[in-house]
Amino acid sequence: MLIVRGPDAAGGIVNRDIRSLVERRFAEICNGEPYDRDVHGEMIVVEAGDTLDSLESETGLPIATIPFDESRFPDPEFVPVAEALEEHAATYEMTFILTDDGCGVSLFIPKRPDIDPELLSLCAKFSVPAFDPAAR
């Protein structure tokens, strides 16, 4: 997993489409303010070899688990607790808001065959199409 702490670190994202989306998200979140991790959060790009279990363990985010009743994807009762799960052309974007002030973490899950198939399945099942302001 690639942890992107701030707009300047987005240059390390190899995929041009995902890099552009992460840069746009930081611009939206920072809204002209200097980046502060405690205020603006961070973004994570999932990489080959990352699994649902390893991502949940390393990030502490309930990606495939409901923390209130311990149900887990693909249980029939499972519904993601993320605030948003959107589908873009090259990636899924899963957002968790962690504080009352709106600080959070966004995961970007590339649509590639080397990404954990269980994670891609979860995203495909529960994502909604991303809003495209250019399509207005």
C-alpha cells in the first residue's frame, strides 16, 4: 500500500488517472490551506499483494467488517460502513471520515487483475458511479 500524505506526495503514484484524482481530492479537501495531516487526512493507494485482512490490520479501517456486529463481507448482512464508495474509470474510491471535523482517509483501489479479488468484488458490489462534473 502506498500512503499518500499530502498533495506533494501524490507525484509518487504511478497510474496517471489515480494520481490526478488524488491530486484533485487534496485540492478539494485543503481548499487553499496548507496541508495538515491531522486536519486533511491522508490517501492510500492499494497495491498488488495488499489483501483485505492486511489493509484492515495496517490501516485500522473496517473495510470489509462491520465493527458493531462483526459481520464480514461476503456475509449477506454485510454493508460497508465507509461514508462513500465510488467507481471511477481506473479505480474505486472508498472514503472513511474519522473525526467530527471531517478528517478522514480515502482508499483508492485500482481496477487491475493483480489487486485482491475479494476487495475488487466488494467494491464492484457496493460502489456507485462517481459524479463527473465534466458531464454536466
